[in-house]
Amino acid sequence: MAPTTTGPAAPKAGRFPRTTTPPAPALAPPAVIPPALEIWAPDPPTWGQRLIPKGIRSTMADLGLWQEPRPLKPSFHLAQVIEVLTRYGWCQSFDFSPTGRMCIRGAQTFLESTGHVTTIDRGKAVNYLQSQLARQGVNMRFWEWNDLSSNTFRGVEATISAASDMARKNGD
């Protein structure tokens, strides 16, 4: 078979010139998290940290033996959710997938369990996320919307980012 060419000089013998560009290869996650983002995408708690009850961790923090994470405001929490999803991977249908990926709600649960957001501020962040979805004409809970087959990570990221911007404009 003879090689084919595209463009204005392409032969017209039953072949159509290519009108679309081939899809770009999927980007791999960075091998190293940039230092500026390390605070945004925390490492998962170690086994030792998971075994220590919260009351004991609080006492250790009061004695200066432990440093609890600083809870963030809703706008920063939503930005942190994006970073967690970027670092560990985004998934649908699971809060936490068997491979370690997370959905939006899973990332929020992870951040709350590690002390990076309070329950109240997480609730406020959820309200901003729901408000952003309502602005987009979506009338469902955010975790149901996350699982829609038409969603992509870029779309989820854009919606969370817009909700974060809305929270920041409101002082949260």
C-alpha cells in the first residue's frame, strides 16, 4: 500500500484528507510533587498516626509532641480537594477506589480525617459546590454529579475551582 498524504496536495482517489488532529497522549502525573503544592496535597497518615486516637493526638499536640494539621477555610479546602484529586487520582462510583483514587466526597473525607478541614467548613464548601452546580443547571447532589459518565476530571476540576472562587469572594 502506498503512503498517503494529507493537505492540499493529497491525492483525491477515494481518500479523504485528515481534518482533525490526532488526540494528545494522556498526561502522566508528575513524578515529584512541586514543593509549593506539598501543603495542598498532604501525605496520607502513616499507620502509626492512624492507630493513635484523636484525644491522645490532641494531648500530644498540647504538649508540643505532635503538630495537628491546620484546618483551612472553605475556599482553600476546595482548592486542596483539587490538589488531592490531582495527586492521588480522580475516580467515579467510589469514595475511595481499590487503587487509591478518590471522588470529590472521598477527597473531602480524607482531608477531614487528617484534620485539614473542620466539619463545619467542609459543610460550607459543599454548599458552595452545590451552588456552583445549580448555576450550571445541575439539580443533583455533587457526589451523584461526580459519577455521571459524561464527566471528565477537567470538568470536575473547573467546577470545584469555580466554587472555590465563589467562596473566596464571599470571604470564606
